Amino acid sequence: MTSMTVAPPLTNPPLPAEALVAGVDTHKDTHHVAILDHVGRPVADREFRADGRGYAEIITFLRGHGNVDRVGVEGTGSYGAGLSRALATAGMTVIEVARHDRQARRRRGKSDPLDAHQAAVTVLADTDTAIPKSGDGAVESLRILIGERRSAAKARAQVMNQIHALLITAPELVRHAFRALTGQRLVNTLAKTRPGTGGSGDPDVVARQTLKRLATRYLTMQAEIDIIEQQLGLLVRQVNPTLLSLGGVGPVTAATLLVAAGDNPERLRTRATFAALAGVAPIPASSGQRTRHRLSRGGNRHANAALHRIVLLRMRHREPRTMAYFERRRAEGLTNRDIMRCLKRHVANEIYAALLNPAADNPTGHELRAQRQQIGIPISILAATLGVPYQRLRRLEIGTRADPELEQRASLALAQLSPPETA
């Protein structure tokens, strides 16, 4: 009797012989598509226009050569965004392919057909690939608004810097008139001045006219930012109100994190994946007998800055969990900077859970407010009892922010508080 050994099943079974893969090298005006078979042999390649008609021709071209299993696209967040959406709508699997480094380009050369062929090879090898953002939902609208706000905030800061620089070199009478003013008060005062509209060549008059125009520009930028933030708040509450219930997370920070994750956050399969995306995952840097990690300088820097702001706000408001962790790690000998990095990783894990589990925006803040008013407890007393800022409790009551934990604490506190005695 002969024995037979059964081979274990392969974890990554090979593609069927008829399966094809494609790679696309994207540019502003044209896209080059290359099709390979399952062993990497060229099947066909062709260049198309980068517009709606070209996308339709690419889909027809791919389907005309057989069963294209996956399509690797370079630049799915820029030149390849439109094509990626068209391919996904057509039911094709889109893979984001990283561009080659300069060393590989020096060895192999560079051209659109070569880049498209290499993108398809990368899909076959399954190296340096990722699932792209879908870019077809409300998060895409948040991305547009965040970009607009970022440019408006940059222009506003530039105007304020120019105002301060001009006041340093302006004539003494102008400097003396506005020396004691700073910030918003300075801008409001400059915007109300009446320097005249004549074509005088006096530096005093010209400086006052310029300062008024700069202040008006600043207020215009501020009004735009207020409108954008209001729109951001409405969209964030529709997409993921759970984020707004977390401590230190406001509409702008929540929108930044949602944009980093995309309309399809399920593409980030683990907490470590999101941490790497936000640049808070330490990178191994071991060699020989030395084992160590180094700080990640990559990832989405806007998301990294958002996590940093969350930690700073929690420390400023002395959030109990944050302060307890901070004191424990400081007792272990860690520096403040190292503790901040650890806290950012913990916050990233918390954000990841909220991204995958958005709750329905159904705050009971209005019921809490009615309960408080019924027993006659002022909101300031309730906020002091809970140890939270007054504005945080107010936002909860008027329904602009969901906070289940604070709602539960406030309800328990109201049940124990007695109404103030009347004289």
C-alpha cells in the first residue's frame, strides 16, 4: 500500500490562464494603457485621451482583449482620478500603483509605454499597491472644502503678516495711532478708518490707505472661512457624527481625518494601516545586533497635524485619560515629545474605530436641556459639576455636537442635583 502526501492549498493561488492585468500611465492630456497576460507577457498597449470619451474607449479596449482581472493606475488622486472612477463604475477592480523611484528609471529608462507596462507588472507582483479612494461621495466634497479653506487661511495669515510688517516701517504718526492694537481689534480698527481716496503722494496717507485695504481683505478671507467651516460642520455631521463626539475633534479636524481615509475607509484594513497613513507608525531601523525604530516622516501630514491638535487640546483641557497616561509615561522616564508621539498613536487607534463605525446623528442634547431647565439648574453650574468647559455642554444641548459620554454623565448629575433655593 502506497502512501500519498496531499500538498497544502496555496494561500495565493495563481491566476487562471485567461486572466489579464492592465497598467495605466496617467498624464494631464493622455493616458497610456498596457495589457499583460498572467505571466507578464505583453498583450497590447495604446494611448488614449484623458477625458470622458477616452475613458469609455479605455474600457472598451480592455474588454475587447478578454477578462482583465485588475487595472493598476498611477496617480489615482490626481491625473488618474477620473479614470479610476470610470473603471470602478464599469465594475473593474482598480489598484493604486506607486510611481517608480529614480534609480529604477535610470536603469530601465522612461517612456509612457514602459511606465504603463511596469504598472501592470507591479499589479502582478502585488508590491507597492493599495486600494484607491473612491472619491465619489460626501468625503470628496469635504476634500474640496478643506482645500478651499486651507488656501483662504493661508491668504489671511499672509495679509496679517503684511499688516504687521507695514506698521513696522510706516511713518511715525501711523505707527503711533495703531501701536497699542493687535489681532482682530487691530483689523477691525483699520477697516473703519477713513484715509481718503485721493491720489496723494504723502507716505502717511498711502500707508493708511494700504492698511485699510489689507484689513478689508483680511475680513473678506475671514468671512469666507466662516462660511466654509459652517458647511464643513453640516457635512461632517452627515458623514460621521461619531468623530465629533470625541474629545478635541472639531469640524475642521474631523473633515481632515475623513479626507485622509476617503469615502471608503474600509480599505484601511487594520489600525496599523491607518497609523502608517497618518505618519504615526514607527518605522523599523534595525541593523545587525541593534534593534530600534525611527520616527515616520511620511504619510498624510495634514492627518498627522490633526492628530497633534487633538492631543494638544486634550492636554489643554486636562482630559483625565490623557493626563493619567502622560503622568505614567513621564514617571517611566519618557520625554514630553516621546509621550506626545505615543499619545498620537493611541488617538489614531481611536479615530480608526470611529471611521469604521459611524453612528447615526441623533443627539439627545435637546432632551437634556429640557430636563435641566425643568429642575432649574443653570448650565454653568452643571458644567462646573461635570468639570467640562461651558461651551462643550452648550454645543451638546443645542445639538451641534454629539457626545454620548457627556450626555450620560450629565443625565446622572441632573438626577443628583437639587434645584437652587429661591429667596
